[in-house]
Amino acid sequence: MLKSFYFTIFFIGSFNFLKAQHQELGEAPAIWKESHKENIDTTSFLYAFKHGRASGHLRYFFMSTDNEKELSDYYANAAGGGLKFETAKFKGFQMGISGFFTFNIGSSNFLKTDPSTGQLNRYEIGLFDQEDPANKKDIDRLEELYLKYNFNRSSITLGKQLINTPFINLQDGRMRPTEVNGIWMKHQFKKINIEGGFLHQISPRGTVKWYGIGESIGIYSVGVNKDGSKSAYENNTLSRGILLLGLNHNIHKNLSFNLWNIYTENIFNASFAQVEFTSTQHNKRIWNIGMQIFQQSRVGNGGNLAVEKKYMQDKSSFSFGGKIGLDFNNWQTSLNFNRITSYGRYTMPREWGRDPFYTFMPRERNEGLANVYAYVLKMGKGFPKQRINTNVAIGHFSLPSVYDVAANKYGLPSYRQLNIDARYKFKGLLTGMETQLLFVYKLKATRDHIPDKFVINKVNMGLWNVVVNYNF
């Protein structure tokens, strides 16, 4: 009897649904059931949807790598767009969804290796699909899909979303950022902000799929083990999830600190602390002083019992750094330092985000290294009336020899790097459009003779980036 009742209800509901979808020939399509906002019950779900916010993003990215004359050069043209919709609040709840598509509209052959070194493309491939370099058309991703609950000065978000932390961050230096899936909480006190949660999936920058935590490690280059053999942790790293917790405390207007901890089950635990002091002078000059400490320890078997498949091979790693900066008349300047000690490789999945150190410069990382000395001078100047921002960074990075495989996972030579970044915001008819020009030059900073496989895409090279964004 009960089954017959359910069947009847299902049949009637299905009939009404199909009837609602049916339209006579000649009628205007009404699949989406568009309607105006007025005369909608404010206590209904429909009101929240009709009063939600929609936004869009169009993006064009040109990238070109200029290696030494005898080595291969590369270029890429990427274009794409995306839409996001977030409902208005309904009893504190919100829903959000977004997606993005990318097209390869003219690029080098990423499947072709360099004839003399056998190396593949490094930078441009990240604009598209790391796991399928031949894919030029079907490069799309469901990015955000979440349910958020807002209460007091707090929020809890469940589902696919964006976060920005020292360990897992957007690293948006290509077409799309890194995204995560899980539960994330934020709470704001008067002077303290707390956020954190549990993550079980990641979709790294330059991919179209969603991966389990262990699966996400190794999509990018894997480097070598401490004995020099090729690392085999790709598809062999085991972890059930990530616990992240962060605290930002503004002790007073001139002093603040950030404290973060990440626990990656069966792989590692890492802590990051940053303290910053700001002093404003009567002549409106602002001095900034900062300190950073990073400590990492292996958890469980480091990802796998087999040594050759183990992601974290060292028991621990440690890094510290600092900066001193001066801001005046729309100038921002800073001198930055970082030291990765010789206790072990700084090991943080490249698929998850960029380095959190003061000495980070776009288009290179010091992940996978031990015994590093890094020095970076940064200078920026804003021109508000002209809507122009310029930044220049010059860095020297003293690294272990490329033959010291126990301390140099990816065979990166010591190098000097120059970054020149200029950005312009349009107004009037083109309001919403922004352009960026980023030029990067990296020069080998060691007298050691090294094979070309350690040079191509790493040093003695220039990298051009031209980006056009239109947000609406």
C-alpha cells in the first residue's frame, strides 16, 4: 500500500514536471523561467535566488619563455571566461556556484621535448591542463559549489571553495587558481581573526579535475629522491585529509602576528609564524619590520612506506626570515631575507600553493631545497591619478649544488632574478578592464659548469607575461 502511494505521488509529480517543461511550437523558450524580482515572497528561497549576485571574469594570457640560443623556446596564448552566482542570505544561509573555461588559441607543442636535454615545457603548460598537454578545447572546471552559513561575525562554508593561507593558496599566476573542497570556518573577534577547517579534495592550478589529498601530490614535477633516483610518489601518496588552523591577532595598531598550522594525515605537520611591527613617522613615512619562522615534521610514513615512493623523506625542515621596509609618497620598499636551514628539504606540495616567505618572487620557488640563503630587494611605486602600479624586485638565491641531490630536489642552480611588473586599470568605456605586463629574467649565479638540463627553463632565461582581465 505504501509503495503504491509513493509511486502515485512520483507519477503525478513527474507528470506535472514534464508538463511544466513542455512548450508549444512558436513560444519563446522559457526553460530558465526568468521572472522579475518584484512580488516575490521575501521569506521564500526564490527571493534569495532572485536577489543574489552574479559576476563574470574574462581573461587573456600570453606567455613566452626565451631560453639560451641552443635550447628550445616556448609560447602560449590562452583565453577564457567564467561566471559566478551567489544567492542573497536566507536565514543566514547562502549558496554559491562558479565555473570557468579556457581555450588554447595558439601555443607551442607541449608534448615535444627539447632535442638536446629531453626536457619538457615548464611554464606555459600551466595555463591549460597539466595532465593532458594535448588538450586545447575541453579545458573547463566546476570551481566553486558551496553552502555557507553566516552567523554573528562568523561563517561556515561547506563544499568547493577558495581559500588563501600560507600553505594552500590561490597561486594565481596562470589562468585559474587552486581550489579546495571541504569545510571551512571563519570567526572574527575584536582584534583576533580565526579560520580553519578540514579539506579532503584539491583542484590545483593548471588542472581540470578534483583530486584526493594524496592524489593531488605529484601532478607537477616530482624531482628526485635523496639518493638521486627519480621520485615515485605520484599516485602513491596516501593521506585522508588536511586539518588547517590560522590565527591573526592585531595586538595594537602597530603590532600583529599570524600563526598557522597544517596537519596532513600520514605525511607532515607544519607551523608558520609571522610577526610584523609598523611605525608611522610625522613625515608620513611608514617603517615595516617583520619576522617569519617555519617548522615542519614528518607524520606517519611520509606518504608511503617505500622509500622511493615517500613524499617527505626528511624527518623535519626549518626556515626563518625577516624584512625591513619603508613606505613613503606612494613608494613601497623592502629588503627581505630567508634562510632554509640544512636540517632537511623544505617540502610543501607545489600543487597546493606558492612559498609564504618574504623572499618569494613570482615564477620561481624554493620548495624542495635545503641550505638556502635568499636576499630580495622589492620596490613599488603607485601612480593613482594615472591608475598605474609598478613593482620591481631583484633577488639573489644561493642554493646547494645541483649535484647535491639530498638538498636540491629539482636540480635548480643558484640564481639571480629580476622581476618588472606594471599594471594599468582602465576607466570610462573600458571600466572593469585591467592589464598586466610581467617580465622575469633569471641568471645563473654559480661558476660551476652544469649540463643544459639544469639550465633550460631554470636560469639564463627570460619570461614574458601579458595578461588582460575584464571583470563584470
